[in-house]
Amino acid sequence: MILALAVGVTDAAITFLGWQRLDSWLTGSRWRVLAWDAALTVAIGVNTMGYVRGGWEMLVPSVVGSGIGTLAAFHWKIGT
């Protein structure tokens, strides 16, 4: 259960950070792009380890987390 929660949270972070990186790129902020990309890389690494340990059962919390990350990105945009 804790692993599933961790995968869901990190997948939300991956999606959120990906949108923020894109938003930074579109606004031309190189330093923000680099910072968001570094955070995204760490989140992907942690998420991957969750899949390695938990297997395919992590797919459901991953999808839920991804949706939450996308919704969060709509509420917190750099350019506005």
C-alpha cells in the first residue's frame, strides 16, 4: 500500500514537473527549464524503482497520480 502511494505521488510529480518544464520552455526561461528537468529526472528515477519493486500492480496508482499531476499543473502555471 505504501509503495502504491509512493508510485502515485511520484507519478503526479512527474506529470506536474513535465508540464512546468514545458511551460518554462515556452516562456523562454532556460534556468527554470533546467531546474524543472532536474527535478523531473529525480522523480522518474524514484518512480521507476517503485515499478521494479512493485510490478504491474503499480499501473493503477500511476494513472491516478498522472491525472492529479495534470490537474495540478492547470492550477499552477509559471507564465500567468
